[in-house]
Amino acid sequence: MKVLNTRFQIYFEQRVKHVQNHFYEFGINDSESSVHDFRLELKKLLVLLKFLRKIYPKNNFKKQINSLEIIFLQAGEIREFHLLIKWLEKNELTDFRFNCFLNMAIEKTITDLSFQINQIKYNFVLLMNENLLLIKETNIILIDQFLVDINAKIEKIISKNVKEVQWHEIRKLIKRKIYASNWIEDGQDSKFAYYQKLQELIGNWHDTQVMINTLSIKKNLFNKDIEMHKSYSFAIDKLNINLDSQKKKVIEYLQKK
């Protein structure tokens, strides 16, 4: 006898509605908060679709997942630029005209993203309605097992001395756990709060790392201008100090496991 899960269906329908709204609002509202929310909804939906792909391997989820992942990655590029601009403004580096290349980069990525959205948005709801039939048939036991498997993967990694190169992978696993915990009643376990805080700390560290990388690849833009190069060096040094501080926080928190 199948154990149906209305909560799972409601969660799925909410994600579809929210992603669809972002598809039609994109271009009207491309603010930092809007792009962040857009990415969050896409990620939640992608985790769910990848779960369905595991339990219904004969269904064609690959094309859906690939299309949404392209959009997710492009929205991620826009968010990375937004984070850098916000950081520069906070640290009074507005005279340091990174905005020149940042604005051009954002405009190009927005254009590319708009194209990808237009390619999928008209068929999006139709495809998701087909998936809804599977959602309604999904046994809640399969969701329980999915959470058990994720927990096992996380525990296996953090039970040892976790290397820095593993941090981002840990964060991705924790986010899957957080999203999937909303698919069922009482999905949060005793370690939920710990993992949630850990992924936040790793997220701060990762955002800073991304900003450093974004600036570093543009270093050649500022070498010919002494004042601009000074500002560039100041920004990189300050970001590296922040990165070291955030790294220590992650290490200290991992020791509390």
C-alpha cells in the first residue's frame, strides 16, 4: 500500500509557481534580492527533480534538469557580481571603478539568461504538470530513505578530518538535506540546527573566495593605473583577511561536531 504525502505535492507546486513567477518577472526586477530568491527556488526544485530522477529512472528528467541548471549557473554569475559590488560599496571603494567591467559583465549575463528563460518558460508548466503525476504516486518511505542516505554521506565526510577542498561539497549536501526535510512532516533531526549553521559559515567563506577570484582574473585591467592598482591591492588584501577569518570559524565549528 502506497503512503501518499500531500506535503510533498504542496511543496512541489509551490516551487513550480515561484520559479514560473521569476521567469516572467526577470528583466523587470533583477535586484540582488530577487536574483538570490530566484536561485534559491531553482535549487530547491532541482534537488527535487534529481530525487525523482533516481526513483523514476525511465522518465526523461535529464533535459529538464540540464535546462534549469544552465539558468541556475547564469543567475549565480549575476549574484556573484552583485555581492562584489555590495562589498566594494560597503568598504568605500566606489571610486575604484570596478563597476565598469562589473556592469558590462552583468548586462551580458542578463542577456544570456533572458535567452535561456525564453527557451524554457512556455513549456515549463506543462513539463512540471507531467511530473506532478509522479509526485502524487511517490511513497513517503522513499523520501525517508533519501534523507537517510544524505545524512550518511554528510556523517561519513565530517567524521574524519575534513579538508578545505571538501567544504563546498559538504555545503551542497547539507542544503539538499535542508530542502528535503520540508517534503515530510518532522523532517528535521537533532543535528539539523548544527548543519544549518555550518552551511551558513561555509557559504560566507565561499562567497569571499569567489569575490577574490572574480577580482584576480581582472587584475590586468588595473596594472597601468597606479591609483587603481593600489585600490585593487587593498581590496584583495582585505578580502584575504576576511577569508582567513571565515576559514577559522568553519574549522572551529567543525570541531564541535
